[in-house]
Amino acid sequence: MKPTQIMDKDAVNRAIMRLSHEILEKNKGIKDLCLIGIRTRGAIIADRIYACIKRIEGVDVPVGILDITLYRDDLTLISAQPVVRETQINFDITDKKVVLVDDVLFTGRTIRAALDALIDFGRPASIQLAVLIDRGHRELPIRAEYVGKNIPTSLDQNVKVMLEEIDGNDDKVIIEVRENGD
Amino acid sequence: MGIEWKKKDLLGLETLSKEEIEMVLETAKSFKEVSTRDVKKVPALRGKTVVSLFFEDSTRTRASFELAAKRLSADTINIAAKGSSLSKGETILDMAKNMQAMNVNAIIVRHSSSGVPKLLAENLEAAVINAGDGCREHPTQALLDMFTIKEKLGEIKGKKVAIIGDILHSRVARSNIWGLTKLGAQVTVCGPSTLMPIGIEKLGVKVTHSLNECIAESDVLMLLRIQLERQRDKFLPSLREYAKEFGINKEKLKKAKKNVLIMHPGPTNRGLELSADVADGEYSVILDQVTNGIAIRMAILYLLLAGKAPTLALARSVSRPNPPSADKRRERLSTEGES
């Protein structure tokens, strides 16, 4: 089956803009706010939310990058060890309102790993979750406060978020049928 | 995607490809950050067990490996030759096999004989990590040296590295020569002719006996420890003469490049290979090497141990043929009881 495009560049941008507004609205401004993106695409979306917030409020909020590889719950199950990349959180998250950012929310296992990792960095006042896409099929009791778009999917489908910064072309979100075990 | 790590063991840099070395260095970069956190621990190797068997004295390497394993949440035990059952006549291989029978995942070994890690690796299913074998290799030291050079100078390719001192006995030198030449550095070895192994140029290095020439040309001066414990055969007329000819002090360093790196694998003999003002001076990265050692060893443990099924299966696969089943044993016991 051919991949179907469900969001184009403008749709992605509008969604990120709305997420930024919602984050500001819910937190009543930027006091104690910080953004932490999950590698790789979550980090890029976090950067974009940062830029939106800067445009709206004229202030820089701290942004960090989190690599959750070492916290995965399937490290002993997969055959080859996944590539570990650097975590960059250059500020103290204790007593901060942390907004965790990822591209696609699926089983919730990545977020579980991210929560564990964050707790190792300090004791935030709260952790909220912002995702561009929520595709359902949660395996853990996790939900997102801010969702760019809800997309009903079946388990054999793959949702791909492609962003200009790493994927080259214009932003888009596509659904394709998963080839075995991707 | 880059290459996949396939090796079961880390025996030396001679057997690693350029890509594999680069993969270790890249992975270590990510692990360096973990040691800067308040909570210096990640759960990646939870439930794995790492044993270190040290048949030679060590402070740095042993502490570094243990901390690396602990920061990855692995469980560690240390066995020193002194006080172990080796004194009762057990062989190293038997000892290691017994460790393996306790379902350990990795064995870190240091021994004064070259080849002991290889012997263990060939006979065990657990991962074997060479922490120094005789005069052959000390791979994690060379990896952390390369990591430090890359960190400080940006890249290794094209850099001039001088390894100075007792090349003959130095496993650190050999591992560094293998690794640095694979990554494209120009390596020069420098030392008294009695401590220079014959044929070392075959490894692709330049040989010189002039320290001044080395100092003037090099981007990195890697000093080796004069191994006092191996000097029985009078390789040197006297230690004072060595210090005078090959020791590095501030005066001699005046001819060096502006951003030269002074490295030393430790432990240092202050006043012998290098003077105190150089060891503590602005060019010295000796303590950075120690810090980076943990990141390198975390990377190695991660690459060897993560993403693999535990070695539980091996106890079964190497056990005696057809062990009596529980039923048969019970039967036997009951008949024995009756008779």
C-alpha cells in the first residue's frame, strides 16, 4: 500500500504553533518553564516550540535534549545494542515545570524511559508531555497534555514524522504499512 | 546507520577495525555526560554481572572499570590474585570457568603474561575484556588516550604523536600504536635503544632516540612509565641518567608546539619521566585521561553487554553430557536407601 500523507508543512507548523500557545496558556506564561526534547525528532520539535515561544513572549526558555537509549526496557531483548547519543541538559530541572516533547506518542514506553531519565537529573515541579502526533495503542498509563493531531491507526501501520532539519525535504507526516518488524 | 558491534570480547586494538575504534570513541562521548550528573547512574546494564580478575597490581584501571560498570547499573565483584584459590593450585582457566558457571556476563582480566585474555576468550562464552596483558596490549588505555586526543585536538588524523620511554615493556605503547596508526596519526616512538624493541618500525611508526626532535615536532607527547618492576636486567645505566636524557621538564618543553598535550597513562614517577611542574602544568591532560577512562570503559561494557541475551544458556550447553535427570536421581537415592 502506498504511504498516505496526513500532514503537510503548513499543518505541522500550525500544530506546533498551537502547541506553543497551549503550553503558555496552561502554565500561565513562562515562569519556571523548560522544554526537553527526546532525540531525535522530539528535540527538533522542542527547538521549534522554543522559537515560537520566543516570538510570542520575547523570552528564551531553557531547552534540553534527552537520549533515552540507556533507559529502554527492551535493551536485553534486542539483538544489537542501539546507538547511544548524548544527553544535553545544561540547566537544573529541580522545581521546574518540564515540558517533555516527542514526535509520536505510541505505546508510551519511550515516555516511561524519559520519565525515569528525567528523575535522575533532578526533581521537577511537574512534567508535562507535548507530542506532535498521538496514534493511540498505549501499553502504559501515559497521556499527553498537548497533542498536535490525533491519528487513529492500526498496529501494522507506521507513522513517520519527517522534518526539514534532518530529513531534508519539507515537513510532512505520513502513514505507511509496516514492513516486518520495523 | 553506522556499523553494528559484533565482537564478543575486547582483546586489543590490533584486532579492531578503524570503524570499530571510531564507534567506541563516539559511544564514549555520550557516556561522558553520565558521570557529570548528580545521579551518576543509568539502568542500561541492570542485572548484568561483571567480574574483574586482576593478577597484577592496579589502582586506576580497576577502579575505573568498577565505576564504569556501577554507573551502568551492573553488579561487580573483584578478585585479586592474592588471597584467591590460585594459591591452592587452581589454573586461571578453571577459575574463570567457575566464574562463568555463576552466570557472569563479563570477565575483565589483567595478567603479566601476554595472551591470557585470548585464552579465556576462546574458552568462555562470557565477554572477556583485556585490562592489560603482559607487554602486549592495554586496549582501554589506548582508547581513552585516543578519546582525549580527539577531545582536545578535534581529530586524530594527521596529528603527530610521540610515545616516549620504555617502549619495550609497554603494552600501552603497543595498543596506542595499533589504534593511532589505524586512525591516521603519525606515530613516533622515542627512547633509549635498550628499551626499543627490534623491528618496531614494522608497525608503521618512526623510531628516534632524540627527545628534542620529538618535542619540537609533536602535537602530543605521550610519556610512558619507567616500569621499575621490570628493570632487573639493567636496561638503563641509572634512573638519573634516564631522567636527564628522556625525562621531560619545563625547560625542555620550551621548544614544544604551543598547544602540545602531555599525556601519561599513570602511575607517574615524578622526577623520572616528567617533572612535577610538567605533570601539573598547563599542557598536562593526565587527569582528563583518567576522567575519560570511565566513559571509554562504560562504552566498552555497553557495546559488549547490552542488547544480548544473558549467558544463562551457556551453563547448559557446556555441561556434562546427559546429566542424570531428577527422577532418576530420586530413584537411585530411594533404592540406595532400601539396600
